[in-house]
Amino acid sequence: MRIRAGYEIIYECGAPTPMVLLLNVRPEREGDLETPDALRTDPPLPVRQYKDIFGNNCSRILAPAGRLTLSADFVIRDSGAPDPTPVEATQAAVEDLPDEVLQFLLGSRYCDTQALDALAWKLFGHETPGWPLAQAIVGYAHQRIGFGYEYARPTRTASEAHEEQHGVCRDYAHLAITLCRCMNIPARYCTGYLPDIGVPASENPMDFCAWFEAYLGGAWRTLDARHNRPRIGRILMARGRDAADVAIATTFGAADLTGFKVIAEELGPLERNAAEHSAAGLSRPF
């Protein structure tokens, strides 16, 4: 399977503004790229790249005063397999977890474990540890929150999402991550592309998506509280403790977001050449 993905993001800056961007695919997926996942800037700017403490590909730029357009358009191969469902995956005792995993049991900016710890044990203390417990948490978060872009708020914590009962995909992920951590399941936040493959096309405009991974059976397992079903074609961009670690753009100054488009779609055989030309900047803007 081949997937075309990319974005066009437009800012208006009142003055030169440093930015850190997490817009490239994770290093683990770079080998699947058929065309470069290259950050383009208009006007052209120097881009310096580095890897953060979570291994994400990050870019640094100094945005000029005025209009700035960030864009990318690439083709990536995918197995076409849905997310695995390892029903036999067990839950390790905290004392047996690898050292590098322990940080994903702790509270973080948006995952306020202390606020939800008692509730988590009340709701899920009777569940079988491991995959059944994680699935129970995902199902609860999926039912607890109603989705709507009008409910987006960048300051909302997991406990606030639980109380308000509405939000966007990041709120589903934060709530499920927090409940998992309360129940001693390490969990980390993920962001990337999620095309509508194998499911009815969404009536909402395409956007970047948030899901999470839980450490079960000695490996990180993909889970999605927003959709609550295995999906096809996820393209991982970044991982972290929560959304604060993986913001697509962190601006160090005033920058108004004035345009935002994301694309992620499966390519048929006849579409491949057109997408490759677009990725080279030759045609087919979105």
C-alpha cells in the first residue's frame, strides 16, 4: 500500500519568531518513504534539524516577520495491516519494568495522574491486568468523551476532559494515558497521520491525529481511544509523555495560525506518478 501525506500550514508573524517544528515522520518510518519527507518553507529559510530526548525528528527555523508557509507532500509505503491486537499481552510488575519505561508511569503536563488515581482504581481495579485492562480503559475513554473540533482547547488536562466529557483526539489520548498510568501500565502519547482507509470517510476535514502506546507484554502496543478500533495506515510523527512534548510547532513569540491543511490518502496505481510529481514541487497542490 502507498499513502500520500503532507500539510500546508500558514503563520503570520509580527516580528522574527524562532520556531521548533515536529513535522517529519519518525526515524523508524524513514525507510518506508518513496519520496522525501522534506519541510519546505516559503519564503525559503535555513532549517536546522536535531533529535529530541524521545528520538523525534525536530526542525528549528527563524520565521521572518509577515507570512510564512510550511509544507510537505510525500509518498510512503505501508503494510496495509490493521493495528495488532495482542490479546495475550501481559502487564509487568512495576519493579520489573525497564528503567527507560518508568517515566511513562509518571504524571505529566496534561496527564494529571493524582487527580484520577482514585477513580481509576474504583473503575478498573477488578479488571484482568494486561491487554484486557488496557482495552477496558480505552473503551471507557471512548465513551466518556464526545468529539467535536469546537471543543478544542490547548490547556485541557485529562481530568478536565473527564469532567467536561468532550474534546478532540488529544483529549481521548490524554485521558486513556492517564488512566493507564494510574493502573501501573506505562503509556506514551503519539501523533501523526491517520488516513481514512478501511473505514467510511470522515465528514470532518483531515487533521493530524493523536493516539497512544501502552507497554504490555514487553513491547509498546498501539491503542486509540478516539476511534476504539484497529486502524490501517498510521504514519507516526512523534512520541512523548503527552502533547506538550510533541507540539507540531512551538513558537517563541507571537505567531498567528491563519491556514491549516493536512492530507493523508491511499494511492491507487494511477495516482502514484501524480503524487511523486507533487512531492517534487511540480504539480498538484492541495
